[in-house]
Amino acid sequence: MINRVPLVFFMDSGLGGLPYLQWVKNEKPHWQFVYLADHSCFPYGSRSTPFLKERLVNITSRIVELHHPDLVVVACNTASVTALDTLRDEFSIPFVGVVPAVKPAAQTAGVDKIAVLATDKTVKGKYLKALIRQFAPDQVVETRAASDLVDFVENHLFLADEEEIKEALDPYISLILEKQWKVIVLGCTHFILLKPWFEKWLPQNISIIDSTEGVGRRILHLLPEDLSSPFTGQVPENIFHITGNQYNEKLYKTVAAQYQMILSPLKDKVS
Ligand code: DGL
């Protein structure tokens, strides 16, 4: 039981964890949220496994010291498939990770072809291959690294107009149609922010699958019973930490404001 407002910490290399935060916030608007965009180490998809493990342990320690979260959401497929076990070994608080939604995709696809779009590291790693073997052993599942799209979402999407978004997505729309993929797994959390655009420009018989709701429900399920006062209409101040000093301040201020958070640079002593 928690006799105060629960505090949930979400982390990603950048903006990809925001859809998960938004989902939980819609359910529990009076809860406290801390977000971390580890921009100084972006993109995680091109980092080595030892680097990522050490980085994630260090940055989590800092947030735990600062905010004492009740639960940590590793809202990044690359970080989860690489370092979730290490994080669980190091800390005693509960962790929720995210992995490409191969299981629901396999259930949806039947005989249709599935594609998983993810980072280079997730596509090359053992974890995704094991998920496919486990949940879609007899189905056609193709994987594709889309690092340029990760960069587009992180550094441009929130200030882009529709034409620029179309230009970034066009090669993937063409690829999906050409390969006749019918179920697309958004296996990098950044791509979830593109979901409405994929849905707008792809035919309706193509399903776009992501893990937001499943992960959101898991977060609610894992947190102890919340005995804090019910929502009174007062939204708490949520914090959006960002590491490094090489980021586009206008963009991150826009994002933080859109998600009703305060942008708060985190002095980066560990990268
Ligand atoms: N959002 C992350 C994921 O889900 C990775 C993006 C990056 O390469 O930093 O894999």
C-alpha cells in the first residue's frame, strides 16, 4: 500500500517512452511522473552492450537517489533487451521493460506476413530472435532496422509539418506495400509516436501493433494499492529530465509542455 501519490519513473534514450507515460497518466492523472531522455547517449541502438548496461545502472542510481520512484519503466526496447536483467539484479525496486510486441502480432497475423521495425541493435540481438522463435515459429516474420526513423522522431518530429513527416515515412510505406507485410510491429518505442501517421498513410488492412497498452496495464498491476487522495483536478508537477547539452532546447521545451512536464536538465556526470 502507498499512502501518498505513487511516483513512476520512465526512461528512454529520448522521446520514445512518452506514449507509455501518457497511457498511465490518462488512467492516473493524479500520480507523479518523472521522465528521463538520456539524450547524451542517444541513440542507444548504436551503443555496445557493456556500455548500455553500465550507463543504465548509473543513470538509474541517480534518479533513485533524486526521486525514490516506486517503479521504473525501461520504456526502450533496446535498453530492455540489453540490460533489464542487470537492472533487476542491481536494484530492489520493481522494473517494467518493453519488448517488441511479437506475441500479439503473431495472434493477429494468421498466415499474413509480419514485420518488426526496430533499432539495429534490437534487430541483430538474440532477444528478438528468441521472441520470434517462441511466439511465431511457423509464421513469416521479417525484421528491419530503421535508425533514420529513430533520428527523425527524436530530432525533428515535434517541430515537423505534415509534408516533412510524409517524406520521412515514405520509404517505409513503400517498403511495407512492396513486401506485402500485413502486420507491422513497432519494435522501437520512438516509432509509437509515428503510429497515427502510419495509420493515416497505410491501407486499413495493415495492422500496426505496439506494446503501449500491455505495458501500461502491467505498470498499474504491479504498483501497490494506491491510498493517496483521489484526483482533485490538481495536476502534479511532473519532471522531464534530459542529459547532455547538445539538444535542441526549443524542441524539448515544446515536448515537455505538450506532456505537461517541466524540462529539467540533469547534470551528466556519468557518460
Ligand atoms: N527508443 C529506443 C527503443 O525502443 C531506442 C532508440 C535509440 O536507438 O536510442 O529501442
